[in-house]
Amino acid sequence: MRHFFKRVNRGILLGVILLIGLTVFIWQDETVFQKEIPSIESTTAAYMEGIGKINTSGKDFQKIGATMTKEQQKAKLTEFTDFINRYWIESESKNAISKSTLIEQIKGMMEKDSGGNGYIQKFTVKQNGQPKVSKTGPGSADINAEYTFVIEFAGCPTLFLGDYIYPIDNLFNYGKDSSSTEKVDPTRKRFTLNTQLTVSLEKVGGSWKICAASGGFNSSGEPVDIE
């Protein structure tokens, strides 16, 4: 009987030791992750700021009918792909749009749109409130945040909103019957779009890189004339 209780006590002691070890590991892992949050937030903030810049048309193209030559389209495509490559890595770990798919979308947009049907004069990005960052695995995290995009444009330009390519009139006519959709007036307008974006990141070589992004949006109404 004495040996039985000794074995039981040893088992309990071993269980307690393992539990303490697991608790310490979880605490240390969470402490390390908390130190990574500022880097995750700053990477995402820089990405979102870059979206505003990459969408803005060059001064020579801020008029209806101003089209790009093949060389200018190629240069714009290079600018877009360099931007994506700066922040993204290829990953198959997420069921969302990937880097390669995103670049293919951008290539398709550039091939179809030479810029003559519209332009973006100003594109500002404002983050609303504090983003929510959550650990999703070893060296991986999700950040969810709400943003307001204020877009000054004319005609019907195409936008990149961080996760997808959209013709601008699809945004303020979203959910409407296509038969009731009116053609966008070529005069300068201002449009406000509220969006929620979830960005998935992985830590690679000491830096956080985007591996997937998905979002949803709702407009604040129809565009308003600004001239």
C-alpha cells in the first residue's frame, strides 16, 4: 500500500510539474508576442498608407481622356508589383487572396485600363480606433482594423483597397440593381468608404510580412461634387 501511494504521489507531482511548465511556456510565449504587436501594427499602418499613394494618379493623368502609353503602363505595373512585394509573401496557409493572385489581378487591371476613363486626384486613409491583433500560431498573427477611405476622383477609375481590385462605381452602387445604376459623371467628386480589413501576417527573417487579406466595405452614400 505504501508503494502504491508513493507511485500516486509521484504521478501527482509529475502532473503538477508539467502543468507549471506549460503555464510558464504559455506566459513566456504570450509575453514575446505582446512585444511583437507594435511591429505588426506599424507594418500594417505603412501598408495602408502606401495604398493611398499607389492609388493616386500622376499629375499628367489627372484629366479624363489622358491615357498611358505601353511604357507608362509597364512602369505603373512595376510600381504596383514592387509595392506588393515590399509587404507581401507567398503563402498557402490562409483561405484568402494570396500574393500571386493579387499581382495577377493588378496585371489584368493594367492591361484593360490605360487610365483614360477616370483618375484619382486624392486618396486618404484614416484608421478608426485601435486595431485588434491576435496570435494565430507560431510566428503568425491577424490584425483587424476599420478604416475610412476618402477618395477624390473623376470618371470611373479602378481602385486597389488592400485586398482586391474594384471599379469605383461598383463601390457606391454595391448591392443595387444594375438596371438602376447610373453612369458616373466625369466631374470631380468626393466619395467616402468605410471598410473593415483583416490582414494575416507571418514573421519571416525578423520582419512581419502579409500573407493574406480580406475585407468588407460600406459606403457613406453617393459621391458628392467638389467643383
